[in-house]
Amino acid sequence: MQTLLLWMFYISTFYAFIPALVSRIFGFRVFRRGKSEQEYALTFDDGPDPVYTSQLLDLLKCFDAKATFFVVGINAEKHPELLKRMHDEGHLIGIHNYVHKSNWLMRPVTVRRQIAQTESVIRRVTGEGTTFYRPPWGIVNFFDISNTNGRRIVLWSSMFGDWKASIGAKQLAERMLKKLRGGEVMLLHDCGTTLGADAEAPQNMLIALEKLLRVAQERQLRSVRVDTLFCRQSVNQPTASEMSSMGWYKRTLVFGWLQYERLFHVLFRLRPVSQEDTIFYYRRRIYHGPNVNMENSRWLKKGDPVIELHFDNKKLFQLGSTAKSMVHLAIQLIRIVKKQLPDLTQRIVHDSEMKGVKAIYAVSMIHRGPEKLGFQVRELPKGLFKHVSTVYLKLLFRVIHPSGLEKLSEKKDVMVPKIIVMPLDTLFERFHQGDSHRSNEALEQTAQRDDVHALNSELTE
């Protein structure tokens, strides 16, 4: 039962929670804000609607404003004349699935089919396809961001709750005006028939939008299509305020990631190796991976009990934030792990649940220094687990390391997760402190030599 819950947690986390968190907060592989001083984007979801979409098009035409419509395929199929009018009047048409259903509730093949069906409708009516896509409720899954297939996923930088009629036109206009600035991607709705929306809500949106367009005209701000704003990304440099907002996004991402880790620790009863300043947690589990030749013809096989190690992501982030370079980060990790492996042996000795384990085991991208400590490093076999682990660990590395994105780009062939394993008797031979003073002395004697070796290896590479 525990294994089933674990895999359900892994699947839901990798398929839904982490992609949504990273795309929403960090903007990974999605477009949600432009970098223009005088241009902003109006985007409309859920249409076309036979009542409100035509009124919206009339209003946009009066102000010579261009917009982006993320259409629901089944609605577009019912009202091809509105789709054609959008295209003829110079607006951008994007995809919002064939039916308004969350990507979390659909298999990857179903999502692809929804997108293909909707694009087929758009191409049949307008004669052109589209590469712009907004998933319903902005909810992406793992496959949406890992393999976009040439699609440009568009989210938003501001939304206003315009799908609820109770807000009223006046309050809605106030909310929209507060966000009126260059680079903004505004989320609005020209249809009120989807789940959770009020059928008459778009009427308030139209009233509020007219006020917004008048004020924008006075401020010399121009509403443009998303693809126009998207193109500004490559030619404009970030402003100082945007740089500071990126710091806020990263802090928010780290906070969310650490909350997820705390939940994971509680659910699967991970234990700290050390009560103070721990670098990793551990738990007993049954090994389910491929057979691994550890050393001296000793094999770790499927069904063997192991101690699974998990790095403390909070500690990694603290180290990465203060590290001056990759070398500095690697040296700090080697020192801390070396100091805490003796603590791990003591934990194992006094923990009755750890009896019978065959090895300590982890999957990590930090696999260059562990061999000096007695670990064996082995390749992960190709498959879904390797692919998911690679995406997860690269996202994590991007967060914890000060220049993580650059390092991943420079060393994408090197920065891959691998199996790290050590037989339990090797751990005890090296790190069990029968004589605490002598063991600490030996560790100190080798510390500088290993640190210099790590430095030389990094500089050589």
C-alpha cells in the first residue's frame, strides 16, 4: 500500500504539481509577460460566443485594438463566422482545447488530440494554423512543458475574476486599470457558459473593457496581439523593476518547493541524518530498479532492502546561494557529506528498522565527488523514470545554483542524473566511528587532499 501511495504521489507530483508550480511562478517554457513600455496584450478565453464575441469585436474595432482569442474548438465549430471575422480583422487566434477540460484530467495523447482538433477547425475556417496555446485554467502537465512540439504556451500576468457577474462592471474596471501598463498580458473571457462562470458576466467585461481602452488611449498605450508582444522578448532588455520581480518570483518558487519537500518528508517519514545542519535525509525501502554491480561482484538486485538518501533542498539552496562558483559549491558539499556519513552509520546502528539493508542508494546529478567517499556511480537505464528524474533534477538545480541555467546549457551532456550506491559494509568500514577521535583525525587529513582534487578536476574540465 505504501509503495502504491508513493507512486501515486510521484506521478501526481511530476505530472501536475511541479509543472504547474514552475510554469506559473517561474515562467518555465511559457510566455506570460512582455517587455514593452507602450504595448500590452488583451487575451480572451472560452469563446467564440454568439452574443458577446461580436460585441467585443465591434468594441475592439472602434479603438483599433488588436487582441488574441484562445478559442474552445467546439464553440469555434458552431460559430465559424465569428472565427473568420476575428481573423479578417487582424486578431490572433490561439487554441484552448476542443472542450474546456483540465489537462490534469487527460492523458497526453488526449491533450494532443484536443489541440489537433481545434487547430483543424481554425485552419478550415481561416486557411491558417496557429502555434499559440493556452490550456484551460492555465493548468499544464509534465508533457505540456517537456515537449511543446513547437507550441508556444501562453499564460497571463494579470486576471480579474471577470467570469463572475457579482463583481460588477465598476469594480472590474478598477481592477483592470490597476494593471494597465506596458508588457501586461491580461486574461478576460468573452463567453460565460463554461463551468464556474456566470452566463451574463461578459456584459460587465465589455463595459469595463471600454473604460480601459479609453484610458489606454489617453496614456498612449496600445493593445497588440500576443505574437507581437512575444517578438519584443528578443529585442528588449529587462528593466530594473523586472529584474527585482524575478528575484521575487524565485523566492516564491523556492518557498513553494520547500513546502512540497516538507509534505514529502511527512508522507514518507524521512529522517534527518543529523539533528543540526543536516545535508540529507534517509528512509528504508525496497529497491525496484535494475540490477547494479556495486563492487567486487556484489550485486544490488530488485527486492533488496536499501537505505534511500534524499538531499535537503533547503540546505542545497542555502549553499548554492552563497557559492562563488561550481568549484566552491562542490567543495562545500564534499566536506558536509564527509562529516555526516559517520552520523549516518550511527543512525543505522541504533535504528532497528534498518536491519537487513544491503546498501545506501540515491539518484542525483551531484555524482562527481561521491566516488572519493566510496560510492559507486552507475548510469540510470533509459525509460520514463530517467526522463522524469532528469527534468525534476534539472529544475531543482536551476533553482538552487546561482548560475544553474547557464551551467545546464553549457554542460547539458554532463548534467544528468545517475545512480549512486554504496554497499553497507563499505559504509561501516570507512565511516563507523569505533574510535571517534582517530576517525575524525583521518577525515581531516584527507579533507584538504580531496578538496584540491575536486578543484583540479573542475579547472581541467
